Amino acid sequence: MSAPVPLARRAAAEAVGTAALVAVVVGSGIQATESTRDMGLQLLADSLATVFGLGVLIALLGPVSGAHFNPVVTLAAWFTGRRTADGPGLREVAVYVPAQIAGAIGGAVLADAMFARPLVRWSTHDRSAGHLWLGEVIATGGLVWLIFGLARVGRAHLAPVAVASYIGAAYWFTSSTSFANPAVTIGRAFTDTFAGIAPASVAPFLAAQLAGAGVGLALVALTFGRPAPATGNEVAVPHGEQHLPTPSRPAEESIVAP
């Protein structure tokens, strides 16, 4: 028998996981800029660290909270499951999203502390341009398409590798370097480093990410059709309460997002 994971513990996993993700993104960006002046190498170092860090976090915390680490994923899961009660309820959404945002801010502060930078300094990295917003629509849309598409075809167990690989690729093929995450976007405004984003650039990025989520869900419907009734242990995101396995049984597989 597996026991349900209390909502408080799931929220803690979302907060800590998002904090760790942002610490990886920001910290590796600082390390890269201190190690080389080559912009290409800086981006390569940042993207590789993010791929490895994200994959580990998904594998570790997926069985606890679903490892969303991303308000867009949480909201998409609620939207797709609202009629069937398969997705998280509004109560879970109301707890997950603030936990993710608080975790992202904490992760940026932690990264700055590790590198002896001011704990909070608003970023001056302006990212206000239409082509960057388009990049965020594409990055977020592709992420949502991947996450829910994997669930539809029964490949949820590939999430740690597939999601991390997609984010690593999107660092390079999107003009925005693929933030694809409102919580991470907000957190990165608190650090004036390589990975930062100016506060004035945040709102348009958030709007683009929400639009991208809509595009991603439309692609899921277009390419996979209507969802079939849930079977087995594989889920796209937490459906109702998460369950941790007893020590004598293997962990349930879940597919998650950054």
C-alpha cells in the first residue's frame, strides 16, 4: 500500500525543487562568466548545468509532488483535468504556484550568496523585444506539448531525460534562451547576473509563457486527440494526491516539468 503525500510536503518539494533549479541556472551562469568571456561558451556551460540539474531534480522529486517547478505546468494540469478530477484541484494550484515563486526567488538569492554577490540586486538585463516574446511562446508551447504528449502515449517514465533534454535544446534554438517558466522568470529578476532579466521585461515574458501554454495544449489536442481514461501508474502531473511507495515497492512513475 502507498500512502498519500500531504499537501504541505508536496508544496515543500515544489519550493525546494524550484529553488534548486534557479540556483543551478543562476549559479552556473555566474561561474561561466567568471571562467570565460566567450558568450557561446557561457551559454553552453549554463545550458549543460541546467540539463543535468533539471534531470536530477525531476527524478528525485517527481514521486513526491510531480516536480512541476513551473506554474504553467500546474495550471495546464488543472485545466486539462478540471472536468474529470484527474488533475490538481484549485486548492493544489493555490498552494503550488506561490511555493514555486517563493522557491525561485530563494534560489536566485542562494546563488548570489554562494558567489559573494549582493543577495538581491535587480537585473539590468533588458529582454524587451518581440522576437524574444515569440521565442518564449515557442519554448513554453513545446514544453507543454512534450509533457502532456508523453503522458498520452504512455512514455511518462522518460520525463527526466526528455524534459531536461528539451530545455537544453531550447536554450539554443529559441531567441529567448527558453525561460518557459513564470516562477523562474520572476526569480531571475532578483539577480543582476548572466541569467537575469530586468523587472520591466518580466510581465511580457509571463504573458508569452501563458500564451505558449495555450499553444502547447492545442498541439496536444491536435496530435493526440482527447485523453483516454487514466490507467496504470503513469501520470502527466499529480492527479489528485501524490502517493509515495512503501519501502518494499518501486516508486510510481510520473512525468513532470521544469
